[in-house]
Amino acid sequence: AYVEHLYKKRDELPLFARTFLLKTIHLEGNNRAMEEDIVRDLMNKIKVSPTSAYFEEKEDLPWVFHSSLRTTAMILQTLIEIQREPASAAQIIRWLTKEEQTRCMSTQDNAYFFYALDEYFRRYEAEEAEFRVEVKLAGKTILEHFFAKRTEEISQQRIEMASLEKGEKLPLYIHKEGEGRMYYEVRMNYAPTGKLEPRDEGMVVFKSFQTLDGKGIEDSFQLGDLVIVNLKVVIPQVRHFVVLDDPLPAGFVPVNLSFETESTELARELEKRREQPWWQGFRHVEMYKEKILLFADYLAPGIHTYTYLVRVTTPGTYSLPATRIEEMYTPEVFGRSGEGEIVVK
């Protein structure tokens, strides 16, 4: 009766508690429908990126050991244990190992982290690896390798796009023969041609301009003006090691307010406009003549902003380059604004 009561109230429970409820129902073994409902509820909460996945609690409460890392580990361990392992199990393990390397984990984080790793290992990697891999692109073998026993060895191949047929579909064939689990990754780096449109691949970035008195500017600027540049980043889930590259159009130069030659009044005015405390969001800034680079080791889900000044120095019509943001070590997670055109009079 108590289990049924908690099942009816499950939407009020954190994911961590729901996972224990799932374990209990599975051990009782007499209500498959309730079990399936909770598995579906949990999988509906998964946050997926191209190379990783995790389960996000509504809030992390580290002082009581409540965290998305602990919850993610517990959910993965449980789903494997009850033989409902998700197709994204390897992506979840990748997220967990990245978190373990980039954050200070509590004792409970560590305990559940290794609990999940052990369950994953016994389910997927108990077998000694001994297999041959062949990779073909457009019918041509581009990589062939034999893996024996447990190893951290990596075999890789790089193909220049210039060597491939233009305008043709090129099938990629990956064949494994033998025992053991194989992990592989295929990446494509490219430079698009033509005008860039805004793109959301896990992060969104907006760029806008305004005068010192707060009036918005679209695409027409006055020579000699000081202009405020507003950058806004929206992310749906935690991101690590993020870089934002904001190139300036010709005719603009950034104003470095840390120089003694610049107005302290301007610095104070800009500080008033900051929507985030200095300890949140982007923690490191590099300012060049032609661009601004922003860096963050960790970005929480939500909206992050950054504001800086530029001086309009040269009249003319210029291209406004796209602003790009990405995770440095998983660049397939990125976003960019669109390109445009500005006029300086």
C-alpha cells in the first residue's frame, strides 16, 4: 500500500527517489505496468547532446549530497540492473566520466559513480576484447585495425574533404568481427560557404547593439560613437569548457576599460548594466583588435550575458560576422548568430 501511495505521488518526488521506488517495484515483481510507467517517466527527463546524456534534477543541493551526477549514476545503474538499459548508456557514461574529471565530487557522488561504472562494466565490458575493425568510405578501406585484450589504444584516420567526390553521397561502412565492445566516433569539420544563418546545436547566442543611453541600434552607426555590445547565451543544460568567439566588423575597435587611459565613469556605467555577478557565467575574457573571446569552465542551464564597449572608427559598409559559441572538447555542441551588414556614416 505504501508503494502504491508513493507511485501515485511520484511526480512530486525527485528523480533520485523515483529511482529507488522503481527498484522496489521491480524487486516485488508483481506490477509490470507501474515499473514501465516509472521507466518512461525517467527517460522523458533525459538531457541528450550529440555525444553525452544525463538526467537533471530540478536543483542541486550539495549540502545534502543531492546532485544530478548522483541521480544520473543511480538511474543508469538501476536501468541496467532491471534490464531496461537505455540506448544512450554509453553517452551517459561519457557524461559521468567528464563530470568526474571536471568537478569536485562529494562522497555520495563518488559512491554512486562507481556503482554505475561497475554495473555498466559487468553488463557491457566483462568480455575480453579481441576483434578486428574495418572502416570503408565509398567502398574504399580507410582504416583497418586489430584490438586484443583491454587497452586504451586508439586507432584513427583523417580524410581531407578535398579528396572526396563533390556532390555525391558517400556511404560509410564500419564492420567489427570478433568479441568485445567497440567504441567509435565519426566527426566532420567543415567551413560553410555563403551567408551564415543562425544555428542552434545545443546553445543559442544573440548579439545586439545599443547607445550609451540605452537606445537599440539595428545596422546604422555614427562615426566616433561609443556603442554597447550585448551578448546573450541561452543553454538548456550544463555545459563545460565553453568558448564564445565574437568577431568585430571592420571599422570597430573594442574599448578596454581596464586601461588607465579609459574613463572610469564608463566602466562604472557598464558594470551597472551587467545582469550576472562576476563570479557567474564567463570568467575569463581576451580582447583583441578584431574580436572578443569569452571562456567559461562551467555554465549552468539558463541565460548568460556579457556586455562590452566598442568605438566606431571608420566610415563605410561592412560585413557583420556571426558570433559563435561552442564546447571546446565537444565542438558539435555549438550555436551561432546570423551574419549581417552594417553601415558607418
